[in-house]
Amino acid sequence: MMEPIEAVGAEEPLAARAVNNKVREKIYKMIGDEEKRWSVPGAQMEFMCRGNVEGGLTTIEEKSLGAIHKSGSRKIADVLENSDRCLEKVPKGGGVYLQDGTHMEPMAMSFMAAAGAHMVIFITGCGGTFGHAIVPFIKVTGNPETYRRMSGDMDVNAGTILTGEESMESVGKRIFNEVIEVASGKLTLGEALGYDNFSVFRNDPRLDALLNIST
């Protein structure tokens, strides 16, 4: 899932990973359409939540560069359509695929589940006291303070990289093993706590028509 608002200002390095020009154009369109939606009077493009600000981010570009870094470095095979007419399923072939979506987490997870995702790995700095009714929700935090405060609701503590206790490779293996265990029946902490959120997001077709956004 790609939150388009979290790629604004970092379009070029993201699009540079596209496998071909057609996919590159899809990436630019996805992010450009989101910019249009936030251009209406009263909207604020420089979207920075409290956690972003307290974490030291100062611009939307800084935030976006960090967000796309989490997607790795592999080539992007395609952008899955997510519109009123079609929610494209996860393809059978391997590779990295982007899915247009929303920055509102429970709704974004509904899109992923509808497209065929079997579980979600949610990376959070401040924590998130929610789960999902359809897919297991593995929460990973790289913030040692967040894990200290919310260890009962964070499945993986990746903050050990910052404290020097573990390498990135070691933490990566722990996340991989957690995925295997959850796929084999282990309950995530959110499931054990009874979190079963569910909601669906839908773009306003009237606004998209006004802004000349077409699918």
C-alpha cells in the first residue's frame, strides 16, 4: 500500500525504480492526483502529524523520503488500480507493487485485504491502538520509547537497532520469523487484545471530476 500523500516531494526517486516508462507514468499520476485533491481551499498539503513533528521532521519532503525508503530498493513492477470501477487484485507474479490508497490506516488496511493481502506489517513510530477485522496486523516500532510504553501492543521492537543492541539484519530476521509464526496461527498482540477495526474509504467522485482526475 502506498499512501500517496507520503510520497509527495519524493516522486523522482520512487519513479526511478519503475520497471518501465508505463509504470513510471502511473507512479507520477498517482502522486499527482493526490496533490490535486489537497489543492482545494482549506486543505493543507504540508500534512505533518504530531509524531512526525516530535520525531524531528520539518518538511513534507523529508517525511516522504523516509516513507518511500521503507518500501525497499527493488524495482516496482506496477501500480495496482484502486478506483470506483476497480480494485485490482494482488498479481500472481512476484515483485514489488504499489497500491493507491489513503493515509488513514484502518481504511488503508481494508484496501490491502480486499486486494488479497493475507497480513499487514504496520511500521509505527508513535504506536497505533487498532487492528483489523480481516487480516492479522503485525505492529513493528523502531522507537525504543514507544516499545517501552506499549510493549503489550507492539509485536516487534525494532528500536534495538537505534540502541545498538541488534543489527538491521538481525531485526529483519525477527520480523520474517514473526510473519511465519502468524501465518502458522500465532495471534498478534492486537488480535489477543480484541482489536477488530474495519472501515472503507472512498474518494468523492464529484471532487475528482472538478479537479479533472480520471481513472
